[in-house]
Amino acid sequence: MIDAIIDVSPAYFAGFVMTLQLLAISGVGAFVVGVLIATMRISPVPSLRMFATVYTEVLRNVPLLLVLMFCALVIPILGSDLDYYPLALIGLTAYTSPFVAEAIRSGFNGVPVGQAEAARSVGMGFAQTVTLVVLPQAARMVVPPLINVFIALTKNTSVAGIFFVDELFKQTDAATRDHPDSVILVLIYAAFLYLVITVPLGLIAGAIEKKVVVMR
Amino acid sequence: MSLSVLYDAPGPKTRRRSMIASIIGVILIVAFFFWMYLTLAAPRVNANGAIQPGTFDPSRWDILALPDVWISFGIGTLNTLRMAAVAAALAVLIGILFSFGRTSRFAAVRGITGVILEFVRGIPVLLMIFFVFLVFAAGSYWSGVFGLALYNGAIIGEALRAGVKSLPRGQREAGLAVGLTPIKAWAFIEFPQAFRQMLPIILAQLVVLLKDTSLAFIVSYPELARTIGNNRNFFGSRYMFTLFAIGLVIYLVLNLTMSWIARFVARRSGPRLGKALPNTPRQIGVDGTRAITLPGPGYGPPDPPH
């Protein structure tokens, strides 16, 4: 029993580090793209709004598995010779970005209309209203849902394991085959490693949420 | 067409500028897709020097004429729906149980439910399905159903709990005052209100569940994503793009329909019941953003309590 734990540990830690890398890189990527999409959705230019809406709708309604399949299948035909790892990063970024955009939008929802109206009535333009009045107030409220998006991303990185990225789930899959006698132990060990990432993130989100509620 | 308070109604100059920007935007997007189309359509040279026909070459699409392909995709779609429907019903049930446990009078029950909930919520669905499959030897269908139901049930449970918490305390107190037991007060007064209020969130979660059925692919359940793989194994990888395209379109149709239903229900039951309580989660995904959209017919102040 304990042998199995010791035996799988090196592979698990390598997988854990890979999962963290996927989370960090595609998390930053999804945040940047998500902010862009959210900005496009409120921009005065109709074609940008439309593009952002279609982008969000399509990506939110396709399973991650198919998004990654697209990356592993179509992007190489388009003339890239990227490895599965960067392709998985692209897929996870693309899949997560509309959720980031929606989280930001829901934060904007929380800012009373009067705030924007007041800013406009004292003569501020679009950029000023957004950056000086709406955004600072929305930012606080955006953090908890945003953390939830990143928690979901942590769990979604496991799908990259199906596409030959050596992250935690792929290591778990291999470990269950190498240690058929202690399958439960090996699985719980992997679950524990995921919880090490997700539970603290959830606690942070909860704490911030409470603080925001008190402040309002 | 929603007007925004963030900028003025455009004048002739701005309209012209925005028109130009729109045209450039459309041209760029069309150009990108055209480039993608051309690249995909171009014949490719293999690593070993053999020339493959382009992705849109008729020789790569001729399997569409075979009824077997369509039958297999039909079965795959049905299997996906079969799993999603049962898992959704179970998820709502488990969600109710979770929310009940989390609001229990007994600290021990609350504590245990909380720990289970954190565990279930914190690990990937893929791992959950795999866990049920290996540990309980449940067979591919039921491991998918239980994995999905547990995970989504935990999230629905938390939504319901938030819904109960956001109700005015007087609701429960009034129930207790007329002699209901705490359980009855929960079941007849608090829960029905919380459920209706949270319906948009629950439905949105069920869309996620429908998407996540694709993960049952890992335990060889013959749903839609697996159907793509099976057909690829049968017809060869030259048809991969074709098969992928079929699967993608079916998923989009299924999920967009579900999302549309969810949004429709949200519009009908959400805003009216979601009173102006600070904790009331606002629905996400309904058009427009409150801070920037002028109040239209659907966006006025909440109706007074009935």
C-alpha cells in the first residue's frame, strides 16, 4: 500500500508541476483574451461587439474535449509544428477566455447604472467612464467569480492529459494501471493533489466575497 | 438595439467612423477565415513524401453518403442525451440533498456535508468519472452518470444554499411561528422560493453537464465524442476532419438549444423573483450589462412584492 504511494510520487509531482504550469500560463492567457473580449462587448463599434458575442457563444457551447481536438487536429494542418503542450495551452486559453469575459461582465452588472450616468453627466467620455468610474468598482466584485473560473480551469487541465500532455490526470491514469491492487489509494492521492490547488483558491474567493459584501 | 449610457448616441461623423471600423473588422475576420479555408483546402505533402488531398477534397467527404455514418452519429447523440438527462435529474436531487445537509440544525451533519462537498467540487469531473468507474466498477454508463451527477449536484447544492440564505429571515420565522417544524419550513417555504430564484443558475449548470458528457469518453461510453473516435478508427484518419466537423455541429446545436432554453426560463422567472437583496446572484449571460444598458422593458426596477 505505502509502496504504491512512494512509487507513484515522483510521477505525480512531475504531473502536479505540469498541471500548475498549464494553470498559470493558460490562466494568464485567458485573462488577457477575456479582458479583450469583455471590452469588445461593451465597445461602441458594432462589428467588434458582434465578433465578441459570437466568439463567446461558440466557445461556451463546445465541450473542452472538442476544443482541444480542434487544436490537436486543425492547427497542425494550418502549418504549425507545435508540440501537444503548447497546443493544449492554446486550447485551454481559448476555452477559458469567454468565461473570464462573462465573469468580468457580471462584475460590471453589479455597478449601479447611476454611477455611469453620473460620470457621463459630468462630461466624461467612454474611456474615462470605464477606466475611472465603472472598472474600479467592478474590479472588487469581479475577483470572486474570476477565482471560480480559475478553479474550473485547474480541473479542466485534466482534459489535456487525454491529449498526451504529461499532467496529473495522465499520471493518475498510468498509476492505476501500474498498481491495480491499490487503485483507490492512488486515485485519492491524485484527488488530494488537485484539492491542494482548488480548496485554497476557493477559500480566498469566499473570504474576498465576504469582504465585498460588507463593504457595499 | 440597446443604447448604452457609456457613450453618446453616435452622430454622423462617429457613425461613419464606426462604420469604417466595422467594415475593416469584417474584412479582417473574413480574410482570416478565408486564409484558414485555403490552407485547409490545399493538398498537403506527408512526411514520407506522399501527397494528401486537401481537407475539403470530395474524397475526404464521401463517407457522408453512407447511412451507417449518420446512424452511428444518431446513436452517439442519443447516448449523450440519455446520459445527460439521467445525470441532470440525479444532479438536481443530489443538489437538494447537499443544500439540505448544509443548512442542517446539527453541526455534525453540516460539517460532514461540507467536507464531502469540498471534496466533490474540488476534483476534476474526469477524475470523478474515472474514480466511480474503477472503484465501484459501475460500468461506463453509470460511472458517467454518477460522476457527472455528483459533481454538478455539489454545484447546484451550493447555488440552492445561497438562494435559501438570500431569502428574508421573516420567511422562515413566519413558517416557524405558524407551527411548522424546521424541516417543514425549509421544505414548504424556503426551498421552493430558493429553487425558483436559482433556476437560471441551475439550468446554466445543466448546460455544463451536457457538455461534460463528452468526458465519459474516458470510460469508453459510446457518446458523441467517442463516436468521432470510433468512426475515425473504422474509416481511417483521413476522414478525421470530416468527422470532427459533424460532431462539432451536433454539439453546437444541442448546447445552443439548451442555452437558449435556459436563457428563456431565466428571463421569465429570474428578474421578477430575484428581489433587490444584496446577495441575489444576478443572472449571467442575459443580453446587455446593467451598468451600461439603459433600462428597457425587462430591466426596470424589480416589481414590488406580490
